[in-house]
Amino acid sequence: MTAPISPATAAALPEQTVRTLDKAERGERLNAAEIESLYSLPLPEVAGVANALRLMRRDPDTVTFLIDRNINYTNVCNVGCNFCAFYRTKRQKDSYTLDYQEISAKIVELEEVGGTRILLQGGVNPELGLDYYTGLLRHVKANHPTIRIDAFSPEEVLFMEKNFGMDLDTLLDTLIDAGLDGLPGAGGEILEDDVRARAAPARIRSEDWFRIIDAAQRKGLYTIATMVIGFGETFAQRTSHLLKIREQQDKATRDYGGNGFSGFAMWTLQTEHTRLHGKAPGATAHEYLQQLSVARIALDNFVNIQASWPAQGFKVAQAALYYGANDLGSTMLEENVVSAAGGGGRHKATVRELVRIAVDAGFTPAIRNSRFEIIAWPDVQAELGRHASNPEEARAVGAAG
Ligand code: SF4
């Protein structure tokens, strides 16, 4: 591996800083103070180490993505997060709850483009009974047997526990029996309760988020770790968030046969049409890439780190592939939550678009499942009119993607 720090640069950095970057590049674990110090370093130095680690931890030539669909089964929610422009009260005219046939129609569209997974999440809708959730899972499994169901954030699970008076183990067993394959790690944001209390007073607290994720991992369910920056949180709070996730990953690796988080997804807060608009700073592309690099270095027990195109757009997501990310997330087909509050102006991606991002950045694109296992290699020639190994060839043919 090429040392990312030139002798001239190293000479200009404090000795302790150089030691921290060297330590990280050797793959050694950084402590809280060392991680926090990364935020004060020049981004190219941090990114160089993050990219070197990414190349070591996952096939250096390959960038993966998933063909899936987000389905938000209801936008009725009684949590009322200040950063959310997606939710409605049940009295609002544009509130909705999808029936099973409407959800099936969306899955058929996913099947037509070769998709393998739905990400099924919604608001906390007090009108829905347990039967709606279990019936929905059974309906999807019966009618779409090749589709994997990753569903319900810890917030929704917490609601079900309370509303249906079930203990967590019984609830998860009931959902798994009905067809649940995974529990997305949405709602992580910053897992520090004073940040959460300001952004969303009724939001699930960090202790419950980890309690539910831990039980899901113990039961063999898929999970990913998430992070959102831009609430005005401090670097110490971001560091603490990363350390808590790293600790949970250690626990799952040790106690649950390695069934920890399959990956890490991080994006920037979007505030348009929300009560936080003008009150929370959000985060620039630079801050996003900095945070991504720090996460790659801090999370030494993670293989897969996603780039975020819904919040940052395709161009920054492409750059992120050199700041520690090895994955482009998924096609989504309809992203409703981040895009309702602004974002990169995108709520879906085509296979062709994600192939083009990967190829033009110099990688070979691969289609994965939600466990990050490669299941297919897209035909780059068919998608773009050129080969993965020669991205400059016939650029005009693929230039419209
Ligand atoms: S983020 Fe989720 S829990 Fe919060 S208001 Fe929006 S839909 Fe409800």
C-alpha cells in the first residue's frame, strides 16, 4: 500500500497527528481522542488513509449496489420529528396507508427490473394493528417469494412493543414467523440523547435503538448502522456515535456468530419543509466526505460503507468512493423521506446510473443482495455501450445516464 502522507506533509503536521494516521493506516484501533483529532486534520490526509483502508477491506476493483425498492406503507405518524417533512397526521388530506394490493403493485415493478429486496418502512401509525404488519409480511412472502423483506425501523418496533403489549423477543419472533428478513437501522441519526431530544423530543432514545438492534442481531436478522450529520452536533458527539456502533459490532461479532451490522450508511440532514429549517446547520459536501472518511477509519470492524446519493447527489456519491465508501447503496425506486426534506433532488436511481457512476470512477460495478454478497455482474457494455475496463471508450454513448 502506498503511504498516503508525503514526507513534506508529514513534516508539517504535529507528531501526534502523524502517529494517529500511521496507526489508523496499519489497521490499528483508534481511541476516542484519536478519532476526534481526525476532524481537525486536512481532509486529503484523512481521506488518503480512509481510501487505503477501504481498498484493504473489500475488493479494491469493485463497487457494489443493490436493486431494491423503498416502500413507505404509511405516512401517518405520531412521533412528529422536527426534521421530518414526510409524516402527516391522520386528518391531513394527503395522509395515506397502503393496502396490500397497492404494495404488491409496487413490488411487481421492482421484480420487472430484477430487484431482490424491499425496504418497508413507515410512520408510527396508531391506527394499525399487529394484524396489518403480520398480514403484510405474509402477503409479500406468498405473492413475491423471491423478494427479501427488510422492514420496520427500531422506532416502529418500539411502537409495536408498547401498542400491542408484547415483549421484544415475542414481537420479533412473531414478525420473523410472518416473513421478516431484516430490520433496517433507520433512526440512528446521532445516538446521543441530547442531540436527539433537540431534533425530535419524542424520538426513540439511543438505549432503545440499541436494545432493539441487539435483539434483531441476536435473532439473525439483517441490520445496518446509520448516521445523519448536520443537527449542530459536536465532533465529540459524532465520535461517541461511532464508538457506540463499533462496540455493538464487536458484541455481535463475538456473541451472535458474526451477525452484526452488514454495513454503515451515513447521510446529511435535509431540512426543507421541516421545523428545523434555518435552525440546524446541515452539512456541506466537504463535511460529508470528511465524516465518511472518519467513519471508515473509526469503524475498523466494518467491511461495507455506503455512499449516499439521495442526500448528496450522484457527483458527491461518486467522489465518496475515494473517501472510504465501497458501495453505492441501492436503486430505491422511490425514496420519500429524505427527498421530502430536500436532498440531492433524487428519489431513485436506475441500474444504468449506478453502473455509470462506478465505471466512470474506475471501478467494476457489481449487484449485491442486502447482505452485501455479490449476486450478479451487470453487463456494462449493454448498459453504457462501453466496457468497465475502458471507461473513456464511447463516452458519448453513455453520456446521457
Ligand atoms: S422520521 Fe419517522 S418517526 Fe419521525 S416523524 Fe418522520 S416518519 Fe415519524
